[in-house]
Amino acid sequence: MREIPQHLIDECEKLAEENKTTYFIFDKNESNSINLKLRPNKENERESKIEQIIEETFHIGTIDEFSELPSRFAHYDTETKLVGRYEKYNFVTKLLLKIGFEPSVHNFGPEFEQTFCIVNSDSNEMWFVRLKPNLFLSIRYSNYSDTQVSDFEIFNGFFNKNHIITALNQASGSLRETIRDLKLEQIIQH
């Protein structure tokens, strides 16, 4: 794998700042293959061959790029600001552990979907995270008592620290202290 040019990372960051959304750097050849399979025609085939000759290895895209192939990987994203699949994955799992999520005993590593949970028996609350290898995750919140069970999804999408913290904070008060500490840490780092 070739190194991602710094000018491309800088452009990705600039776009993210301007548009207030996460941008990604994808493999151009993979995107061309997807495009050819979804929309086979002479023009797309010609474009793909030209780009292979020019050796444009990477391109900037948005979350929409995942809709064509949900299991694909981004080589860089403006949320983690890291290059390298495993470095980004470790960044996300460290945050989940810091929040208090515990990994399932059935997690088999970053090549597979992993689950994490928090169980608060004092307040009868549980949170479940399902983390995919490409950093898409979903968080479910459950609150149960003798008479009622509440269970709903509070987050689903590509990893976004601020959105996750906000969703956890809105779902329940029992994580507020942990969330407050994370926000303070984030302020101190900036």
C-alpha cells in the first residue's frame, strides 16, 4: 500500500472543516471496481483505465461512498485523524473501554464484528455496542424493570466521538460522570 500524500490529507481536513462533516480517503481502484460493477458502461471502463495509468491511488469521499459497498474500508478519516486500519480500530476500542464498555468474551479481534457492553444493575440499564471492522457501530440502550422494558438504538453510523458521547448522555443519567470526564479531557487536549 502506498503512503497517502499529505496534500490529500490536508484537503480532506479542509473539506471537513468547511462542511462540518466527516470526510474519508478511499482507494481509487476499489472505487472504480465498485463503479464498474454497479454501472457497467464504456465511459466508466475508460475512466478506470485512465486512472490506473495516471496512478491516482486515492480519492476523497464522504459517507455516501459506503452506501455502494458498506463493508469497505477508508484509509483515512477526519474523525480519528489516523492512517492505518488497526491504529484506527484501536483508537475506537480504547475510547469504548474508557467509557466503561467491556468486551464480550466472544470477540475474535478486529477482523470480525465485536460487541461491548455496560451493565448497571443499580439502575437496571444496559448499553450494547456492535463494532464492525470498518468502524461503523451501533449502540443500543436497554432499561428494564419488573413491569416495563425499554430497548432502542441510540446511535448507528461511522464512529463519531462527539455524537456517541451525546447519545450516551441523552439516553441515561448514570453515565453522566464518565461523559463529563471525557468532555473535560477533550477540552484540556485542545
